[in-house]
Amino acid sequence: MRFWSLFSRNIKETYRDAMALGFLLAFPLVFMLLFGVALGGDGKVSYSIGVVDNNQSDVSQSYISDALGAADVLSVKVYSNTDNAMEDLRLGNISSYIVIPDGFGEQVATIWQKMPGNIELNITYDESNLSASSNVISIINSITRSFAGIEIPITINTNPINIETKITQIDFIAPGIIIFGLLIMIPTAGRIMMHDKDTRFLHRMMTTPTRPWEFIVSYSLSMATIAVIQVVIFLLLGWWFGMDIVGSVWLAFAIFVLTGLCSIGIGMVVASLAKSENQGEALSWLFSMPLAIISGLWFPIEYMPSYVRTFADLFPYSHATEAARAVIIRGVGMEAISTDFLVLIIWTGGIFIIGTFLFRRKMKS
């Protein structure tokens, strides 16, 4: 009978917390919907490529605008020379670039006249972009053959960028795993604060001379310390498993620390909005897991619809993922990731200001 009484009591407690119960029941549905939206679309991938037209003929201009430019799978940017294209490729702004050689227009025109001809293109691609390096060449081949109206393959001279180290799967996936580990700081931070509230620890402390800002600073500093330790552990484990950081270790460290601070600030906001520990836990996971899915932590973001990528860019985690991979894989510096880094700084400062305001108001009430 005591068992039945305890069972009834726990069921009633869960039922009375309608918001937590709603999150609990809705979470699997939302989780599957997000996976479906992010990965269950038309499956089209979008690659940014550059084009250097050394032919400058009507045929080559038509090839760029009517063939490459009309392909949904490609986003084309025209360069005046290979130096500018190579710079953007190294910075990660494009995945590859094509050089249209002299004589391209004459060869295509010859084929159009049903005479033998040879079409030759030069493609330089980023070998660290695993999906692009395996797909872009075949896409260009197919588009060019369709444009020229031929069935036989064309001649494509490939030139992968010479990266300092061999790119492996762990180099690509490790930054996403690290950021996901830091993203879990959202429910962790929210749970700690909500637990102290539910156990009335904060109520008792409010009867002492301790001021609200002292609570906020103490929570923030303690969890920030944990975040820094997490980053160190993650980097050491990544190195142990074979992750090779081509760029600055300190820049990668700064990116991850800012990501952890963003998560702490979001957790503080969640703790201020939730009415119970159960609500805070459910709300934290309902917020963090969809962000992990759409921010490219586990899957190449190129496979997601454009509107999903646009929505993900409103939050810090997609920027953190892109910046971390650029530093770790391509070895870029601050000049290449300045926009992503600035977004992380703005998010960190803004979310802490909002979280501090809400948490302080919650304590006073």
C-alpha cells in the first residue's frame, strides 16, 4: 500500500506540473520534426564555387550564366584572377574554383558543329571539405557535358589545396562533438539554479546580507570554471584520438570558451523563466537539442535547406562550429573568422545581460 501511495503521489506531482508534462510529451515529436525539416527535404546540396574566365568569349560567358549559374546545387562567384579565388578558397568562402582556359569557346563551338573537340577545365578544390571534394567534380562534369551536348566525359585537371596535414574524419567531427558537450551546459546551468530555488536555498540566502549580484557572479564564475576545464579536457581527448589542430590552439580555445559562456547564459535565462526544476530541465533540452541538429554539429550543413541554415545562423552554435572547423582544419586566423567570432562575443555579452536581469528579478520576487 505504501508503494501505491508513493506511486499516486508521484503521478499527481507530474500531472500538476502541466508545463513540464507538456514538454515531456512534446519533446519526441519536436525532435523528430526537427530531424525531418533539417534532413528530410529534397536532399539538394549547395556548394559555393568560384570561376575564373580566361577565355572571355560569348560561349564562356554563356557557360557561366546559363549552365553553372542556373544550377540550384551551385552558388557561383566570378573572379578576375586565380589569386583572389585561391585566397577565398583558403578562407573557406568557396569550396572550389574553376579556371576556364583559352580556347574553351572554340572547342565548344566545334562540338556544337558536330565536329570532334576536347573540352578542358581546371578545378582547384578544398580537400578538407570532405563532401565537396567528392561531389563538386562530378557535378561540374555533368553540367558541362549537358551544356556542350556531349555524352563523353570532359577533361578535368584537379588541384586539391595542399593542407599541412592529412584531413581525417575526426578532424571534421571533433569540433562538433566539443560544441555539443558545451551546449549541454544549458540544462546543467539551469538545473543547478532551479535546484537551489526549489529547495528554497535562495530564499534562505535572501534573508542574509548577500546581494543578488553576488549570487549571479558566484553561479557564473563557478560554471565558467567548469566550462574552461571541459574545453581543456575536450581538446586533450581530441588530440589523443588524432585531431590535428592546424591553426592556433589558443584561437580554437577562445572559440570554445565563448561557446560555453553562451550556454551558461542561456541556462540562466531558462532558469529565470521556468517555474520548477522539471520545467527547467525539459525547456533546456527542448531548446538545446534542436540547435545541435540544425547547427551542423553532426551533419554537413550543406545538406540542410537554406531556410534552416538561415535560422541556425541566428544562434551562436553554427558560427562556433564553422569558426572552430576553419581554425582546426584549414588553419585560418582571426581575419577569416572575425564575423563568427564577433557573433559569439555579442551573444555572450547579450545573453548574460538578459539572464542577469531576469534572474535578479526572479530572486527579488
